[in-house]
Amino acid sequence: MSSIELYRIKKRIEEAVNILVVSHHDPDGDALGSSLGLSLFLNSIEKKTTVYNRDKCPEYLNFIDSSNLVNSIENISDDFDLILLLDLNDFERTGEDMSIYLKNTQTDIIVIDHHQNPKIKTNFSLIDANSSSTGILIYNLILSFGQPINNLIATLLLTTIITDTSSFRNSNTNSEALRVASELINLGANMQLINSSLLNERSLNKLLLEKEILLNHEFYSDIHTLISFCTTENYKSTNTTKEQSEGIANFLLNHKEVKIGIFIRQISKNSWKVSMRTDGFINLSLLANKFDGGGHKNASGFSFDGNIDYLKKLLRERILYEQQNPTS
Ligand code: 5GP
Ligand code: MN
């Protein structure tokens, strides 16, 4: 990320009065921490903001105050003079309604993101695929205003780092993430609150769901890939939702024989959501792109309409091909 980009975006924000902040649907700690943290900052410099997400704050992030989050496009007015898209690089990631809104709007759009292969063309953007979280880019942007960062904003931004690095354990953890986390703690970020909330979110129903998911596991030793899936029936019988299967793909990867962990969640009869994780074995962002999805080298995802056995067959074939003909 260059300081020129940062300066241009700062200037554009300074000109704006009424700003719409949007992050990806099914928000995680980075999507919510970045958008709510930035919004708090913008309010402190007298900007009016609306923070939109298609979905509500998941239960495991309940320590975040999301009372101002708008979940319906009907509650969105039309008089914004700037739109900020955070932690996404494809309109589709905002959900169908917002995606249509964004395609039709004349308002300037700024993308602030850390995913690979951006699919949105804008005059302004702050994209750094080496950044561990979008929240780190937001931190640098706020610093460029030379304004103090209060403890609430610091906690939200620290959340983005802790969740996107899985508590500094993923390979995307770099020295900048550690430095910014340390600076945020100095600014009053409540790491204790974040850690204890994330650790204590387990329930016995979640354990039962995990049992069902593990019964569905298949290991393909030729491609070192562990795949597991969860049907809508599995969620129903354990009285759980997709939130309780958050983190399963990481868990699958955390076995010494496994180089790719893939978790497939059923959305409806013939519709599936795929989450993939690796640690440098192949480029999963490129693999997800082949299925019209995206993400990072080591963590990516996509949606798939069709039969799950066919989906698994396609995944097997493409991973095998990628393993034999690696692209960067
Ligand atoms: P997760 O597996 O946690 O849902 O997502 C892993 C990463 O891949 C995230 O950075 C997320 O933004 C990205 N990702 C997941 N699903 C999709 C998708 O359908 N499209 C795109 N473009 N990115 C996705
Ligand atoms: Mn992120």
C-alpha cells in the first residue's frame, strides 16, 4: 500500500459528508471490526455514516456492539456522497440487494481490502494482499488523519487481526500484524475481552454438530486433502446454525497428514458453500476463482450449485491438476 493512495483516500473522505460503509455478507471479525471501527472514527470527525451488512453480527462476536448495523437495503437512503467497501473485492460478496444497488449507483466507491484478484474497478482503492486483515489498512488510514484512536476503535481493529490470523497462528501473521496489535493494545484495546469471548463461544450443540461433520469426512491421500461436509439436516438435528461450523476448515487442516482442508456446507437442496484452507501447498485463491469465488492464497471459498458428489469430483480433479501443474 502506498502513502499516495492513502493520501488520496483521506482527501476523498474529508470531502464527504454522508458515507455508506459496506462489508461482505456472513460477516466475520474483520468485516465487522473494520466497518464499525472505521464508522466510529468517521463519526468522531463529524461524518455521518450508515454501516450496512446483509447479515447480523454472529453470536461468537457478540462482544462487538453492532446495534447500529443496518441489515436491510430498504433502510438505506439514497443521498450518500461516498461508499466504502471493506474486506471484499467483488460486489456479489455484499449480497444480492446491495450488489444491485452498487451496480446502479453514481456515487464514488472506494474499496479497502486484502484479498487477491480484485474484481471491482474504482478510481480509488486501498488494496494490499499482504495485509493480515482489512482492519490493519483501516488502522493506517485512521493514523493518516493524525487523530487519536480511542479504546473502542482499538478493540474493534484488534478483533480484525485476532480473527483473521486465528489468534496469530495462521501463516498470514506477519510482523506488521504483531506491531499493529501491540500499538492497539497500547491504545487501550481490550484483548482479554476478545480472547475470552472467542474461547467461550463453544456449546454442547456445537460439539454434537462437529461429531456429525466428522462422520462425513473423506481423506484423499493422493492430494493430501481432507474434505468434510454438513447438510441442512445435520444443522437441524443438532439445533445449530452455520455459525457453529465456523472454523471447521481450519480444524481439518490442522492434521499432519493434511495439506488442504475443505469444508462444504449445504445452503439448500442443491446449493453448497465451500471453505478451503492450506498452508502454502497450492494457491487456493486461484482454485476458488475457477469456481467464481475468491479469497487468499491460503484461505478461500466459493458457492456451488449442483450435486455434492460432482462438486467433490471437480475439486479432486482440479487439486490434482494444480498439484501437478503448479501456478503461482
Ligand atoms: P471462509 O472460508 O472463511 O468463508 O472464507 C475464506 C476467505 O475466502 C475469506 O477471505 C472470504 O472473503 C473468501 N471467500 C469465501 N467465499 C467466497 C466467495 O464466494 N467469493 C469470494 N470472492 N470470496 C470468498
Ligand atoms: Mn479479512
